[in-house]
Amino acid sequence: MFEKVNPCHPDKLADRIAGAIVDLAYQDVENPKIAVEVLLGHGKCHIIVESSELLDLDSVRSIVKRIANIDNVDFDWHNQDDNLRKNQQDKIRCGDNGIFKGMPTSPEQRFLAKVSQDIFRYHPYDGKYIVDGSRLIICQSNARKEDIQCAFKNAEINPIGDWTGGPDVDSGATNRKLGSDMGDAVTGGGLHGKDLSKADVSVNIYAFLKAQITHKPVYLCCAIGQETIDGKPYEEIVNIARTYIKSLGGFEKFAEWGLIR
């Protein structure tokens, strides 16, 4: 059993905005420190940023407009905590505590990821999808049931009728759709709106990639300031995650579909 949401679900809009702001911090600095929280809906977007880097407000507003078509932006920036900054001063160390699980992607998860992306290609609007064995549930906004039924004849489509969805009628927040992004690997922290020093990003990506190679579950934990994880220097873990993020096109692209894509 697995649920997937597409990049226009309000929670994913929040993840994408957070990811795009992290991308912004990485434009001029190799290893910025940043954490972003986004809450949006009903014509408003609230953003809180803790960062070592100053961000251009016009660029942030442009990101929100492009992704969520919202003009009313409340932006609150704070400098990174001194103790957290000192932790990373002379080398890259684990940026927080955490427990992590990497799981091989299942055939059911791969199937639903493909279904959701196929539908999104023709209907780029808010949508969510569930698979449970032979049962497929498709809730797709701004689409006629008949149009989707042609491709998915046995699916349950929009059970209570056609709907509009999106941030005009619903709210969204960062890291609320981790089940969609990570499947059975959800543990504690969220994937989005954070730089690569944060274990929630780098160790989760590392554990996921290792599980795809070994075809076995991967269990890891770490403490803030730790310099090695799974027998590897933390900087190596970060660089593995950096390569993965770059391969997708950045943090915003990562936020669109998460790890299961």
C-alpha cells in the first residue's frame, strides 16, 4: 500500500518553494547553511529562514510567484544559531541528530510513481494517488473522470466527483508528504528545505541509494557533530547526496517527487 502526490499538491508546492530557496543559497556559496519552513494557502505564503547567507527578497518573491502563483509573501529571515555555525566551522560534520532508514523501492511504489507522473504530464494540477494491491485510487483535480478512465479502466477516479484543488482552496506546508517521498523509509526528519550538512537530507539520500544497491534495508543513526557515518567520513556522505541532488537538477527538482520517482 502506497500513496503518491504530485508536484502541484499544496504540500509539494511548499516543499518546492523551500527547495528553490535552498538552491538560491547554493548559487554563490559551496556549503551554505540554511533551513526553510513554508506555509501557504488561500493567497498567502509565510516563509521562515534560518541561514548563514542573506537572501534577496525579490528573488524569494519571484520563486513563490513562479511555483504557487502567490503574491502575498511574508518572509522572516534569521541568522543561523552561533553554536550550530561553530559545529561546521573547520570541517563538514553531521548537522543534527537523527535516525534513518533506507528501503529498496518496491514494485508497487515504482508502479504508482509512474502512474502519477503519466497523469501529471497531461494534467499538471493538484492530485493524489493510492495503490493497494490491485486497487488503484486516482484523485486528480481539473480533469474529467472520463478522460482519465480511458487510460485506467479499473481505477476508482475522483470518488466524490470533479474538483479544483490547489492552494486557492487548500493549505500546504513543508515536509508533510514524507510518505509520498520516502515510502517505508519515513523515520523522523524531513527531506526538504535544508542544506546538505543536515543529516535529514544527506543521510536519508545515502541510505536510500545504498538500499537500492544492496536490495536490503539500511538502518543508521547519528549525533550532531559526528564526523563519520556507516564507516565513511561525513563529508563523503554529503558529497554523495550532492551528486544525487545535482543529477536531478537541484533541491527544487528533488522536492517535486522526493526519493520515490
